[in-house]
Amino acid sequence: MNQRKNAVALRYNPKEGEAPRVIAKGQGHMAETILEKARENLVPIQEDPSLVEVLAKLELNEQIPAQLYQVVAEILAFVYQTDQREKQNGG
């Protein structure tokens, strides 16, 4: 069975003091477009199908629910570490 790819993009600005928000989501071609735009803009991509399934149920611009703070915090830590490594390597 060929499953359609899903993607969800989050926006987080710690200066705003709010939880991350869903800024894009889609399946199939739209998911591929979201991933392509992320790559073009050097946005780190974390693959977690079960998290994407949950986040895809949220509305656009909706903040993530408190139950997801821990897992999203782990993803943000991954993003931060990736950014730091790239800066150290001259990226």
C-alpha cells in the first residue's frame, strides 16, 4: 500500500513567548512542496510520522497543545543543535 506523504511546518519565535504554531500542512504534492521550501530555506527537517499525524489535525496558525510541548521541545532542541553545528562548520 502506497501511503501519501504528509508534512507539517511549525513556526516558533521564543521572543513572542507563545507556543509553536502550525504554519503549513498538507499531503502528497503539497507535502513535497512544504519539504522542498524547507530545504531551499535551510530549515531543518525532522521526520516523525506519528507527530505529523497529530499536528496535521490542528488548524493553520493554531498553537500546539500543551500535551505536545515535550516532543516539540525535543525537535526544537534538535533544530538548535543543527544550527549550532552549521555555524561552527562555517555554514
